[in-house]
Amino acid sequence: MSSPNAIADVPVTREDDHRPPLVTITCRHKATADTIRQEWPDAVVDGVDDARRAAVTVSGDCLDRWIAEMVSEAASDYRDEESRYGQASLTDFEKRCLDFTRSNVFHARSVKAIAEGNGVGDWLAHYDPELTVDEHRDLLESVAGRGVTMRELPHRQFQRGRVVA
């Protein structure tokens, strides 16, 4: 008889059960789960694992090293997703400060999201419409935690497209 585990919904078997225990590794994306299935096919439990899902069910009897590598692969998938920032909404003030003849709204929104993700308050001071989003990512990661806060912004002068002292 098995009972569900409250943390990961992993079936846990009793000691009197002769079947090997099952371990479910949940990935962020199905592609990562498929990679695990391809790299460790002998560990996957046929008939229990559902290849349509982003979770892989493996036998608890497989090598601990294999399970650790599978969990590491799944954790990497989550870390990769967390490093993406998406886009942040622009305020009316920010829209007035930006020169959209040199950039576009999607570019500015992406850069603002990266800045917010790195704790950069005055993202407009670092915004350059000629840089790519990836170049902004590197720049904003290097200045994270430095610079002025949003409370200090009213004391600064703005020109279309950039902040000037």
C-alpha cells in the first residue's frame, strides 16, 4: 500500500511492500524531463512514468549519484527560468523620459524588468537605447545596489531619452 508524500507527491512504500520505492523529480519544463529520460533510461519506471509530464518517475533503487545528477538537472532548469526577467510596465513619467524614436516600448520594458530584478532603482540613468537587452543585463548586474533610489529622482533633471545630473 502506498501513500502520497505531501511535499512532492512521491509515492512512499511501506517496508513490507516488495516493490522498489519510486522517486518523482519535477522539472520546470518538459524538455528537461525528456533529457533526464534519455540520459538515464534504465532508471525510469516504465508504466508509471508519464512522458507527457514535466515530472520523471524513477526507481529508488538506482544509484544515488544518478538521482543527485537528475535533481541537479531539474534544479538547473528552475535556476535558468528564474534568471529571466520578462517585462515591466512603464509609468507615464518613464514614457515621457524615453525617446521612442531611438528605441521601442518592448526594449525599455525588458530593461526595466532586468533593473528591478537586480535592485537598480534608477534604471533610466543606465538605459541606453543603442545597447541590446543582453548588454543591459550585464551592465545592470554590475551596478546592482549602487546608484540613486526612486526617492532621489525628483532632484534630477531629465532630457528626452536620458537622465542628466
